[in-house]
Amino acid sequence: MSTVITSIDPRSPAELAGVRVGETLRAINGHPVVDVLDYRFYGYDPETVLTLEQDGTERTVAIRKEEGRDLGLNFETYLMDEMHTCANHCVFCFVDQMPPRMRPSLYIKDDDERMSFLLGNYTTLTNLSEREAQRIIDLHISPINVSVHATDDALHCKMLGNKQASRSLEYMRAFGKAGIVMNGQIVVCPGWNDGEALRQTLRDLMEMNFAACCLVPVGITKYRKGLAKLDPVTKESAGAIIDIAEEFGAKCLREKGTRMFFCADELFLKAERPLPGEDYYEGYRHLENGVGLLRSLEEEFMSALKYAEIEKDPTPFTIATGVAAAPFLTTLVERAKEKFPCLNGEVVAIRNDFFGHTIDVAGLVTGQDIAAQLQGRVAGRRVLIPIHMLRHGETVFLDDYTVERLSRELDTTVQVSGADGGELLDLMIEME
């Protein structure tokens, strides 16, 4: 890839200053531009001088703009560089557990620290060069989301399937000392990084000055032939993981004023324990890790229910969801029926035949499983599905089923509910 300018936003600072398509951006304020991080960081200032080159001729263009406003330059790729793909062979990698013949994008393993800063992706830091690590420190770029999993050197390398993975632990320590804000994620695999290994990891993350860390259970599909042996998280092991997180969370609350360690909703569901109250989630800062999604949904749902009114009987509906969340959603439907006895709705737990029954979250339910399991049982009923089942910004399931196809096969209306509990209630009481 390159820093050749492919287009310029109309009326942008760059266009107004006379920058031309086809020129190569070499530097901003004397700093070489290699990729999007250089472009974003050095282009932030209100006074910028661009060094441009075309056909062997170099020139400079001075630009004055509002601080933080984008220059308006576009390049061949968003990163202005090749994406850093994963060099690890993690024992729990979900991509390695995918069935064959799915869309190519589902097999891509990114491990790019730039996508962590810009898009919130998680990175193991094993791809990071010394130059890139020092740039993070020098420019104080943060936050960065780090896949940790274990801090014992040998266990860390074993879990990531990379003998060189220990350098990522060195980077974490260096970033912590430099004040870089780090958010961690631990995929907990029973028999690997739970128990005392988990305690050591949480102690070390406190010493490394991590801002927060989310604990999520390993996902195991039926496509693990030739892969390391993993056991699913059970009711007992989920409870033990929560207890350890609570132990260290209480310590962090006393010492740092933040819980720091947060368990994904899935762990509470597996442990058959009540979801924590709102204060546990500290403003729902980790929803992307499945931490607090259900509690937030319930709070929004119940708040909307207080003020909801209906004029006539809503159209009957069926909510299709994963096995794990089905009891929780059933409770919400029952709460709505207490206020509106005319409500005709049910929740159906969709077994994950596609990936295997050890996968029970809604986000991994496929269109074909919904079609097969609801066939012939939703006549005259709308089908409601959560937005987490679909590709971001689209109406496509993991198996490339579309919402439109599902609607045709079930011969009924399929409606997508967003993550907001109020929106879910609105769909439940809707009248066609």
C-alpha cells in the first residue's frame, strides 16, 4: 500500500489548500507519514505543513484549520497500509473452529494495533515491531485494547500458540509505565487459564496499570478436529471465574475506585446467578464485550414499560434468540404481559445446530437454524430477532441467510430489534 492520495473531500482543508489527487503524502510538519496513525496524529494540529511528492517533484502546502478537523485526504485503504494479520495459533481461536465454505471475510484474523486505537478491536501485540511500540509511547496513543489471556510467560505463549508471544507481555509492562491506557480481555478456558493462573493474571494486570479487563468464556464449536482439547465453561467453573473476578474487583474498588475486572453476561447465565445491579457495570463501558448488555436491556425495557400505552391488541409475536438468553427474555415478556394481558408473545430458544449445542449465545445463531426450528409454528405471528445476529450494518446472518430470505421461508414478517430495551418493547406492542 502507499500514501498516494486517491480522493479529496469537497470543501475540506486539503482541497481548499490546493492539494491534488495523485500526490503522495510524505510528511506532516516534518514527521514522516507511514500509515493512518501518523496521518491522524500529526494532522490533528490547527497549523499543518504537508510535504507532497508527484513525478519526482516535491512541494509543501501549508494548511490552517480547526484543531482536530480532518484534512480531508483519502487513500487506497483506510489504514494506508497492509492490515496486520494474526501470527498466533491461539488454542481457543474461533476462526479456526469455523466450518468450511463460508464467506471469506469470516476467516480473516486481524491483529492490528491501529485498528485497536481507531475501531476498538482487540490485539495481542505480538505483531508489534519495536518502532511501532515506541511510537505508541512517544505519541502517547491510547486507549489500546489488548487480548491478554494469561500473564505467566510460558502459559501466555502456549495459549497464543506463539513462542515469541512473551514480547507482548513486555510491551504491556512498558505501556503501563508510560501511562498508556489499556483495556484487557481474557478468554477463560477451564483447565488452562482459570483458577490460580487467573489469579496471577489479574494480579499482574493490576501492577501493569490496566484500566479495565473483561472476562469472557471460551466458545467451543463442533469443528475442532485436530485442535487442542478444550472443555466448555460449566455452571461450576463459571461460578468459580466470577468469584475470582469479584475477589479482585473488590480489592480494586478499595484501592483504585474502580472494579477493573468485569465478567461477561454469559458467565452469569452459565453460573445461573442473577445479573449484577447497574452500579457493577460502571456506566456500561464494556458492552462490546457482552458486559452489561442484558442488564442495560432490562433497565431500558422496564423504564419504557412504565409509560407505554396501547390502543388495541398488538400483533402476536415470537422472539427467536439463543438458548442462553431465552429465560431472561421470557421474563421480560411476562413483565409486559402483567401490564398488557392482551399481549400474545413467546420466546423460542434456538438450538445452535450449525456450530454445535455448546454455542448458546444469540450472536452466533444462524438464519438456517431459525428457519428450521420455527418452520410451521409461527403462522400469523411476527418473528423478532436481536440485531446481534446480523453482520454490522447489514441484514445478513453468519451463514449468509438474509432477513428477507428468512421471512420468505417462514412466510411471515421478520423484524430486527436493536440493542435498546425500549425498541424491543415497541416491537412487542406493535400493531400491524
